Amino acid sequence: MMDGTWGPGWEPGFGFGFIFMILFWSLIILGIIAIVKWLMGTSASSGTTPPAPRTARQILDERYARGEIDKEEYEQKKRELET
């Protein structure tokens, strides 16, 4: 009998409803995963301590190593720091 119906449970648009349901739940799950990762990232980064500031002697040594100052200036400034 051809009465223009798709049969029991097969209404036009059923496939799109199923696709949208899968898409909806996928977005919900991805959103939960993103929130958990974000929360884990902020709690992990809040426990780290910043690096200790460099001392004047360390800065002087680095400048000498880079060649910004010569040996004479390095020795003079080193003596000044030690006093």
C-alpha cells in the first residue's frame, strides 16, 4: 500500500535529527574536557615559583662572558662589588 509514508519510525528528517543529537553530545563532551584541562592547567601553573633574581655578580659575569666589557673593567667592577 503506497500512502506516502516512510514506514514505522522513518519520518522525513529522522537522519538529520540523529546527526544533530550526535553533534550536540559531542560538543557537550568536548566542552567538559576543555574545562577540565583548563582547570588542571591553572592549578598546575599556580604552584610554580618564579625564578630567583640574579645577583649583581652574576650579571657582571654574564656581561664579561658576552664580551660587553673587557677584563680590566670586569676586574674593577668585581672589586667594587666585593667591598
